[in-house]
Amino acid sequence: MIKKNSMLRLIGLIAMFQLSAVHADSDVAKQADSAKTLETAQAFLWAAGSGDMEKLDSLMSDDFVWHNEGDSNIPWIGNWQGKETVLNSFLPKFGAGLKVTSWTTDYSFANGEQAVFMGTMSAIANESGIDTGKFSWAVRVHVVDGKVKSWNWFEDSYAVSKAYHAK
């Protein structure tokens, strides 16, 4: 009886170690995917901030979606679908509407195909010349096969709207 119980324990331990090794391998793969996602998302963030349209173009998937939450009465707010639409319609409207005056990226992390950045910024609304003041922002980035598939931007849309519509 003792040998039978010992054998069952041994088989159980072997199975546990095999499952642990498989789990560890998948964790290593996920960490590698997360690192690649963060690298691609950081390159995209840098290109967007520096105005490098060629780099942005190379990092976007063809079915790319840029989504900005906020006041729909501001020309660049909303859902922008497709690389060409983003490059030729959204970005010119955004660039004409808001001049960023300060920018920090305080946090970044990734998990699999998703990356998140958070920071603070301030800008001047070109329509009114009014400064938004410093506010927080965050962006969720979805990366697939080394290309950014979606960019979901969150900011203090009240501060932006207030500055944009100031008389």
C-alpha cells in the first residue's frame, strides 16, 4: 500500500512539474509578446508626437482605427477608421485644431497585444487661442503582428472643449 501511494504521489508531482513548465513557457512567450507590443506602441507614440507621418504610416494596419472620446462638436473627436482616413483627414484636423505645449508620458505597460500609456499634457486650442491647462491623458493601443490596429485616446475632454469653444 505504501508503494502504491508513493507511486501516485510521484506521478502527481511529475504531472505538476510538467504543467508548471508549460505554464512558465507560455508566460515567457506572453512577456516577449508584451515587450514587442510595447516597443511598437512606443514607436507609434513617438511618431505621432513628432509628426513623423512616414513612420506612422509604416506602423498602422490598413484597417487602423483612431478613436478620441469627447465633445463631438470638435472636428477631430470621434471614430476614425482606416489608415488613409486617419492620415489624410483626422491628423490634419487635429493638427489645425490643437497646439500641444507640454507633454509627459508617466506610465507605460503592456499585456499581450495591448499597451497603455498615461501622462499629462497641455495645449492651446487654435480656434480660440485659449490654453487648456494641464490635464491627464491615457491611450490604449492594440498591436497585431507588429502593426497598430487601434488607438483609443482618453483625455480631459472638458478642458479641451472649454478651450476650443471659448469666446
